[in-house]
Amino acid sequence: MDADAALDDELSRPTPQLTEAFRHLEGDLVILGAGGKMGPTLVRLAARAAIEAGTWRRITAVARFSDWRAFEAIEGAGARGLVADLLDPSQVAALPDAPNVVFMAGQKFGTSADPSHTWAINTLVPGLVAHRYRTSRIVAFSTGNVYPLWPVSAAGPTEEDPVGPIGEYAQSALGRERLFGHAAAHYGTRVSIIRLNYAVEPRYGVLRDIADRVRSRQPIDLAMGWVNLIWQRDASAIALRTLAHAAAPPFVLNVTGRPATRVRDLAWAFGRWFGIEPVFAGTESDIALLSDAARSQALFGPNPVSLDEMIERVARWVLAGGGSLGKPTHFDARDGRF
């Protein structure tokens, strides 16, 4: 528990740039879908940035909170936890007013078994929220899965390139974007859409998946041979800073690391840490799920945590027996089935 607490503290430590951004952010903040893998540390990051900026504001974190520890961590950071079901229109209508909203609710895994629920979470809920907060600034988390597979010889699609979602999860994620886009067109709602892939930390993410496979000597499928990666704290900080860029039509931003990294090289890096030769399966394709984050880095600068630092932090965590969330990313899936 001490190691987890220390890690959560690091993942929620504001960057100087985020603290400065919060000095200019006016009004309260509501964070919806705050109980997931990334939500609790993003809430704490926002709360700590507000404290460091010396600008008081109420931060309300809304979720079903199936894990009560997340609720307690949020309240302990100075934010207010609020239990609500965002599929219930009456509960969405009763949410507190705020000029700033971060929308993190979504479903990916389990789509193949229950696609209708994924569509409800990823499109019905955004429609309800977009109407409820039509006069607010909204940062809406999306995914790089809305893009088609891209030639690995290029940097990846930019925000101006055509989307091409593969599978029902990705299609519903694009539906989420379209609902917020409709609010921007119909009400003038100011929106930022964050196309994220892949945020990592030692307990979850592509790096943890690869590290676990190397250490257990399980084959690593090379078909999805390249990935973009970003440290979770860095992704959260960028997302919060885009509140100032929310616009109608929506401001769209790829949030990840650049350039893309070869999966084979990541496996060998962990192999050197563990003293184990990785086992591979399949062959690398010439297309992969990629995103070009040039716009993000032009606006906010290079990501503070480098790829080598990410690898080292994950490797040291695994070697120390650090826990896992037990939720594989299935980053190697090429058919869009999750």
C-alpha cells in the first residue's frame, strides 16, 4: 500500500505549467467518469494544481465508484466525490453546475460481449452530458482508435486526417466525439477532444503488458509492431491544460508520445532489465495504430517523462513485486474486437 500511495502521489504531482494554467482558470470543475484507471489521479492532479495556484475552486468527481478506495483518495485530496449513474437522465440533470467539465466516462473492454452497453456508455451518456453542460467548457476524452491503421513508415495520422474506426468500440468512440461536436454546432459549446493512446503507468498499460509477458516468457505478438506511449501524469496534465483551448467547433488533439516505438525494442529493453530473452510470435505488419502528436508538443512542449524513464519505472516496479491492475490493454488487437 505504501508503494501504491507513493506512485499515486507521483502521478498526481502537478507540472509547473499546469499550476500556471490553473492560475488563469476561472470557476469550478466537474470531472465525470472519475472512478476508472486514470480518473482518481487526474482528480488529485487537478486538486493539487488548484492548491498550488492559490486559486480556490470546487472540484467535484463523479462516478459510480465501485472501488470505494478511489472515492476516499479523491476526498482526501480536497475534491468532492459524488456517486451518480450517468446513464440516468435525472441524475445527470441533478449534477452540480460548473463552467469547466472533464468527461472521462467510457467503455472499451466487454464490447464484444455486450456491444449495446458500450454504445450506451459511449454515445448516450455524452449526449446527456453535452446537453446538461452546453454552456460550459468541456474536455472530452476520446481515443486514437478512431483512426485507421497507418503505415509505420509515417509518423501517424494528424488531427486533420480522416478517421476510420475499426470495430464497434472505435465506432462508438467516434460517436462520442460526434455528440460533443453536435453540442458545439448546436449550442456553441466549447469542446476539446483528447485522442489518447497509450497512457502508461507501472500497474497498467502497454509497457506493463510487455514487461509481464517478457518476465513470464510468454510470446509477444509482433503483428501490431509499433506503438505511441505517454506517461499517465503527462497525459492528464495536457488534458487539463486544454480547458483553455476548448472551442466551437471542437479543438481536437492527439495526446501521446512521438515518435512511435517498436514493440520488439520494448521487449528487448525489458529483457535486459530482467535478464530474460524475449519470446516473439508473428511478424511485424507495415501498418499499425498510430497517432502523430506534433500539435500537442508544439503547444505544450515535449512530454516531461521520456520513454527510457517510463521503461525504467515499470521495470523497477515489476522487479520490486509491485502490483498490477490485472487489466490487459489488448494493444495487439488488429480487428477492433475488445
